[in-house]
Amino acid sequence: QVQLVESGGGLVPPGGSLRLSCKASIDIRSGYTMRWMRQFVGKQPELVAELYAGGSANYPVALKGRFTISRDNIENIIYLQMDNLQPDDTAVYSCSAQSNYNGLRYWGQGTQVTVSS
């Protein structure tokens, strides 16, 4: 069973930064695509960033430049560095792992990010 535990959310003023962490129970280098997703109230989850097993990353055009996904291969942690946060970034941020072998997808419980003065 894959377990993902996020941390690092909280309240931040506009223009501020946060770094989210996702501790995984799997070897994140081996056969999984790791993603950060976010969900606004009443909306479907949307992609924030994804990191392929080989190490390359992909971002939606609207978020490129402000959000950065990275990983710690030893501790199996996925990070999301978020800069110049704005109130529209307020959402629940979740980590997911999708098996490149069978397509199964696993989710963490999510962490709330609130951007407000």
C-alpha cells in the first residue's frame, strides 16, 4: 500500500512563499509519476506540477515560474516550492503517485494553503 503524507501548508500573505513536502512510502525514482494537485472549493482537482521517474518536470503554463517541484531521492520526499503566492492560489494541495506499470493512482490527505493578508 502506497502512503503519501503531505506537510507544510498554512497561512501566508500575498507575495509570500511556502514549501510543501510529501513523504512517500515508495521509491519515488522507480516507476512512478509524482504530482502535486490542488483543489479549489467546489472544483475538480487540477495539476500544479508533475515529476517523472526520470527526473524531468512538467508544469501548467499558468504556473510555470512560480512553482517548482523537486525530490529528495534518499528520503523519498517530493517538494513543491511556491513563490509569489496570491489569494487565487488558496486551495487544498495534495500529492499523488501514479504507477507507470499499471496506472494505479494514490493520493495523500492534502494540506491547506491559504493566501491572505
